[in-house]
Amino acid sequence: MDTENTASSIISSDKVNGTNVYNPTGEKLGSVDCLMIDKLSGKVRYAVMEFGGFLGMGTERYPLPWETLKYDTSKGGYVVSLVKDQLENAPRYERDTAPEYTDEYGRRVHDYYGVPYL
């Protein structure tokens, strides 16, 4: 289904950063740290979610395949079908140790969340 772009369906990436991420029960899981964009297609591939830590210290980053997030206007944030326990073994990294987003890494992330890799 094609939808027309409108002022309410387009958002600047700087407005996405910091947006809360919830699970379907409304529990806050974290917030979007940044978006990872495919340089060739121009499409957003991942929303990197911050989770854990205290005041930004010890916070880890979790790349979530973009297609796993759905924006919920009532929450003013994104909803992803996860519970906190699922993040225990999820692909993640600390801010200063970002991985290379290779095809192998992408497949591992997508496999973990049960989403087909391109």
C-alpha cells in the first residue's frame, strides 16, 4: 500500500534521536541514539537504541532493524515487539566500540530479531 508523504509522515533524523522505544505492553526499553542509513539506497537500516546504564554511563547500544519499529502516536515513541529479557543476548555494543556494519553483522542482527536480511 503506497501512502502519500505528508508533513506528519516525514521527520528529521535529529527529531528521532532521543525518541523513546517501548514494548507492546508500554514498558520503556530505551531511546533511539542514532539511525544507521544505507549510503547506497538512502534507506534507514537500523535504529540504534540506548539501553541500561545510569546518566549515560554504561549505556549499551542495540541496533534494531528499522522495520521492527512502528511509531505509536499515542506514546509519542516507537514500539518494538520485545521484552527486556530478550535484550540480554541481543547484538549490542558500547558507544566507543561500534561494530562495522558488514553483511555478516547485519545478518546476525536480523536473524536475532527474526527479520529477513535484505
